[in-house]
Amino acid sequence: MGRAINKAVTIAEILKRKMPLHQITSLSSCEMIDVFEPLEEGLDVVTSRRYVSCMKITLSTTVLNVQDVGYQPPLPIQDIQPGDLNKAAAA
């Protein structure tokens, strides 16, 4: 939620470049309610409401709902670079 969205997108993109993965992304917002209770007697409880952005990224090796608005097909095979696995096999 919130600031973690950038990291989630980065991780999903790295994984998609390592193996052929189908992806569905959905966006929403969540209401967060913070309740602050006073340390001293006689003070009121303070409640704060705020909305934060939320993102759900579903990655799968099997085909997902291609009709979904947030669907992304796997990258072409020539764009996938498994990385260290190829180096270990060549050595």
C-alpha cells in the first residue's frame, strides 16, 4: 500500500524478465483509520482517516483471464533472460 507500490512493480517486472509469466494488475484505495489514545487523563481520543493507494499484482505461469482490464501477456521468449541459470549451465 502507498509507497510500497513502486517496489512491488519493480519486483513483478524483474520476475517477468526471468520467466514467462501472465500478469493481472488491479488498483484500488483503502481507508486507513488511525486512533491516537492520549497518554494523559482528561484528553480526547483522536481519530484520523486517510485513503492510501493499493495495488494487487497477480503473476502466474498459467493463462489468466485475458479479458481482464489489467491483463498483460508474458514477454516474448527472446526478451526473457533467466540470468544466473544460463551462466551456471555454461560453466
